[in-house]
Amino acid sequence: MSDTVKRVVLAYSGGLDTSVILKWLQQEYGCEVVTFTADLGQGEELEPAREKALRAGVKPEHIFIDDLREEFVRDFVFPMMRANALYEGLYLLGTSIARPLIAKRQIEIAKAVGADAVAHGATGKGNDQVRFELSYYALAPDIRVIAPWREWNLTSRTRLIEFAEKHQIAVAKDKRGEAPFSTDANLLHTSSEGKVLEDPWAEVPDYVFSRTVNPEDAPDAPEIITIDFERGDGVALNGEALSPATLLTRLNELGRKHGIGRLDLVENRFVGMKSRGMYETPGGTIYALAHRGIEQLTLDRGAAHLKDELMPRYAELIYNGFWFAPEREMLQAAIDYSQEKVSGTVRLKLYKGGVYIIGRKSPHSLYSEKVVTFEDDQGAYDQRDAAGFIKLNALRLRLLGRRDR
């Protein structure tokens, strides 16, 4: 194998799994390893990853730690939110949407350092292996992909720890026991799966939640906020202009405080099995409802309903890893076109796990008080027109009724 791979870029967190993978790649492939650690707002200190990589023999110039928070929200989260994307009606796709960005940057680094392979730490049972690799191949069709979990015999936590100790890889105390669940986090959400969550009848234990207070313990007084939108994207909170990542960060703080954004979901993985996960998406839950609120005023019925028809397909493409596929880009072009006039302000109430729209306004509003009023509309709408409208729409139903009577 050593003659086929000379240099590999590894998606590296510095945790137990990717630390073991780093050493395993050096041993198994006899290759040089370049590490890439992405700051997607996961809230962890990333500099220790640099120290661990150095101790593992990675050259300083081959350790990449990149702050991708603004790009993540601006170029991935916000475009997805323009579509109101929900997988299986509930999931805001927090893990799914991060994978194409990580893969994109990995390929950029591979090209910059002349690597002939990339590697990831996703297991052979999950969706992430698919998301990473579809993105790799879309961006670099001839790249070699190494997925250690599909190759090695380190099939248990015990074996991983034995390998780590044999090769002087530090193992945190909390990793020595069987992990109660696994987590993935970024600026949009935290997901938790496995172990204590595997029984879908068992309630999620309180200690699993990390991004939100228990709604029962949230403040007894509601909080009112406003979000301003321009062309489908959030641009300000309570009148203060903010960058995409800063806006989402502030909304996360509000969502945490009020216990907003918890989701207990049994979902259908792309690889075929069902899995139970617990997701916390505090800021994203607030933002998604606010975006719907401004669309209520500014989108024509035909456009709005067509978007809702396209959304499940769009969400499924993201969930399954097809961000860089032409069909996702085609749908994105249609969605983005629909957002040209989606500008204005939404007012929301946050209270004990709930978020509620209580007002919206827009310079591009299609809402006409003059037409819709219950008072005298002074001829803006002739109610007599409705008779012909109803008769024409009823024509086929009347013909059917006569035939089948």
C-alpha cells in the first residue's frame, strides 16, 4: 500500500479516534499525514489539536486549523435556510450541511500541498462517510479516499484504546469507559447518538443536552426580538446589523436561555437503517421560523407552494450528501430567485421552549389590508366575481356527480 499513497490530508479533531487514525495512516500506508481541523463554531479549544499533531510527527507547515464559521453560515447554512429545508419534516440538517464545507477545504488543502489522498474518521454505518466522499469525488474526481473504519480491525473502543496506549497516544479519562453517547457540534447544532439514546422508547437523559436549558427551567417572562431579512438572508437582530455567523451565535444564546430547539428524532439514514438522535438547534430553530414569517408576506402563493413541494427533495439531497450535485444547484438557483423580494422584519416571542411569530412587515409585502378587510373595501374586490370562479371550479365535480348518482 505504501507505494500508492505518499501524502494524505486527514480531517482531524485531535480526539481519540482521529489521533489513532493519524498514527494508523503513518504505519499502514507509510505516508506523510497533513492534518486539517475546521473551526465551525463547535465551541471547543482547537489549539490542542495542533500540539497533538506535532507530537505525532506532523510537520508544522502541514497542520491546518481554519476558522470557517462565516463561510459556513454565509455559504451553506443561509442558502439551506432560504429553502426552509427540513429532513423528514423536522430535522434542520445541522450535521449534514457542515460536511460539504469540510470536504471542500480538505480538497483545497490537498491540492495546495500536493497530497494524493484524503481521509476521514466516519464509520461505515453512518451518513457522514457518504457526505464526505461524494463531496471529495465531485471536487477532485481522481482523489484517493481512505476510510479507516472500513479497513482496520480496531472495531471496538477497547481496541482503539489499546492501540493508543501502545503508541503513546494520550487517552482522556472520560474515554476509558464506554462512551454514553457520541456528539457532533457546530455553530448550527449539536447532535447526540448511540448508547443511552439507542432505545427509542427511553427518554433522553438531561445530561445529554448541552446547548439548551430545560424549557421548564427557562425564564418565566417571554422575550421579544426582531430579525431583519434582506433577499432571504438574516442581516440584523433587534435592529443591530450583524454578520451571518455573529447573527447565528446571538440567536444561539437566546435559544439556549429559553430552551428552544430540542428535537428527539428517529430518522432514516441514507445507508438504510433507522437511527435515533437528539438534536439541539437553538438559533436555527428561531431563524427558520422567522424566515418563514417574512416569506408569508413577500412570496406569491404559487412560488411559496412550489418551494414547499421542492423542499423535501432539496433537504434529502443535503442529508444524503449531494450538495455539489447539479440537481441541488438547480434547485438552489430556483430558491434563490424566489428570495429577491424576501426582505423585511419579523418580530418573535421566545418563551419556555417555544418561538412564536407575533408580527412581520416588509416594503415588498403582498398583503393588502384594503383587499382583505371585513369592512367596506370601496370596490377593491367584487364579491360577485366569486360566483363564476366557484362555478367553473365546480364544473367537473358536478359532471362527476351527475354521472355517478
